[in-house]
Amino acid sequence: MYQRLMEHLTTAVLLLDGELRLRWMNPAAEALLAISLSRLKGLPLSSLVDGGEEIGELLAKARDEFHPFTQREARLTLVTGEVLTVDYTVSPLSADELLLEVEPRDRLLRISREEALQTRQETIKVLARGLAHEVKNPLGGIRGAAQLLERDLDDPGLKEFTRIIIEEVDRLRDLVDSMLGPNRMIRHEPLNIHKVLERVRSLLIVEQPGVWIERDYDPSLPDLSGDESQLIQAVLNVARNAMEAMTEAGVASPRLTLRTRARRQFTLGAERHRLVCEVAIIDNGPGIPESLRETLFYPMVSGRAEGSGLGLSIAQSILHQHQGLIECDSEPGHTQFRLLIPLEKHHD
Ligand SMILES: Nc1ncnc2c1ncn2[C@@H]1O[C@H](COP(=O)(O)OP(=O)(O)O)[C@@H](O)[C@H]1O
Ligand SMILES: [Mg+2]
């Protein structure tokens, strides 16, 4: 019963012996430290992470003084090279048993920031939708009136004006429709994410033949449940931006990477999932302009003169409808968008 409890805790828990070697850790610890129990069992903690010596000292102190200690904001370098900032607590259970609890700081900070950002985005979207509806309502009337007028006109020079009215109304309607986002319910059908990516890839090759597109797929990823054409749209919106950014900046050897990975025990928004599909779209373009970073996913935010600023906002709506989200890291020469879609829900 206790073991089961420990296995389901979201807190990373490790058990060490008197020699400070690992005896056991729960899945949350495996996920956090990106290493499996079977690889680490019986090894000293310092072999698991850089910065382990410091933990080792505190562990020894806790053991020798038989007193619990907490260390805040310690930095650990994982075997993957990733650097984590963590809080950890060491509690001696007996002379040869120590309990170590590790809590990540970065990810917690990031999640709460994401939530704040998401709330703000939702507000903006509600506003944009309201405005879009108001603009759309009179369009039908304007178009109908222009058509009636056109019928009574003989002068082709005047007909040219009604034609302009009708065309511009249609353009406005299309713009407003895309602002309102997909208006049908999304489908939930089993689909293979690699089929989605292959489709996007073949479209991009036709659009921009000069760009090298690399595939780095995890073939073990299971099918996910979702809407294929919507996901194609989402990936395409993100990938097109990357292509446009690289082409516009005149990057010498433009390169786009489509990468898939499975992420275990991953928190999206407020929910933790056992398995999440990660699609990364990486380019070596100029990076996202600093001025756009905070508002990147808002509708009508664009860094390009002819841009609508709707691409990322739509992509994000689609991901939300799949209970997922989009993250972005960018610096000059390396921009990465990650689309995260839950594969399996896990209610704690
Ligand atoms: N991979 C990228 N590299 C550089 N800038 C990007 C990238 N992706 C998006 N951007 C910036 O974000 C802006 C918003 O993108 P988007 O919402 O698709 O609107 P649009 O493409 O119509 O401008 C783009 O105009 C561009 O400035
Ligand atoms: Mg775009």
C-alpha cells in the first residue's frame, strides 16, 4: 500500500542507504532526474547528477546529526545536460535510511506563468471573437445590396465598383472567419502524428523547395486521438512561420527539423498526464523578435508587413481543443516550437 502511494506521488522521492547509495526512487523522481531506477540502483547519488556532491554533503550531515535539512534553489545538471533548479529536503529515517524529496522550481514557475498567460490570451480571444461577430453581421447585407445594384447597372465602369465591393466583402468575411477559428466541433479519431507531419512536409517542399527538412521521429509513439486536418493546420501554421522567417532573413542554409518524442509524467496546464506526444518544429532562422515574445500567440500580432497574425493564435486554439498547448523557445539561429498533446489522461 505504501509503495503504491509513493509510486503515485507527484513529488520526487528517493530512498538512500547509510552509504548514501540509491535504494529506491519513485516514478516522479525518475521523470524529474531523467534516469531510471534500474540504471541507478546501488550507485552513489553524486554519480547521478553534477552538483550531487553538494547534496551528498547535506545527506551525510543529516545522517550524522540525525536531523532533517532543506536546501532551496540548488542547481543540478542532469545526465541529459539539462540544468534544473530544485528545492530538496533530506530526512533521516533510521541510521541507514535517508529520505530525499526533490521539488523542481523551474517547471513550477513556468507552469504558473503559462496559466497567467493563458488567462490573458483567453480574454483577448473573447474580445476578438466579439469584434469579429460584429464585423461579420452586416457583411451579408452589404454584399446582397451590391449584387442588387450591379443588376441595375449597365455601365461596365460602374459595375467595376460593385465588383470591388463584393470582393472586398468576401475578403473581410474570410478574415473574420479565420479569426473566429474553426467553427465545427473537432473530431476525436485515432490518428498517427507522423502522418500529419509527412503531410505538412510534402506541402512545405512544394511551397519552399530550397529549405532542407529533417525528420527525427520516434516510431514508438502510439496513435493519439484527435482531428487530423486540424492538427495538420496547426503544424503547418507553425512550420510556415519558420520557413518564412528563414527565407526573409536570407539564411544561408535554411534547415527545418520536425521531431517527435514521448514525454512521460508531464504536466500540461493544471493536469498531469502519463504520456504526452511532443512535436518540435525547429528552425535556424533569425529568432522571434524580442518585441513579440510576450504577445506572440495573440490574434493579429504579426512581425511581417503582410501578416495577419492569426497563424499562431489558430494553432494554439487547435492545441487547446486537444487538451494540449504550444511552447516556444527562441534565440537567433535557433527557434523551437513544441506542440504538446496528451496521449493518455491520468487523473491523480
Ligand atoms: N519560427 C519563427 N521565427 C521567427 N519569427 C517567428 C517564427 N514564428 C513566428 N514568428 C513571428 O511571429 C509572428 C506571428 O506569427 P503568426 O501568428 O503566424 O502570424 P503571421 O505569420 O501572419 O505574421 C510572425 O509574423 C513572426 O514575426
Ligand atoms: Mg503565420
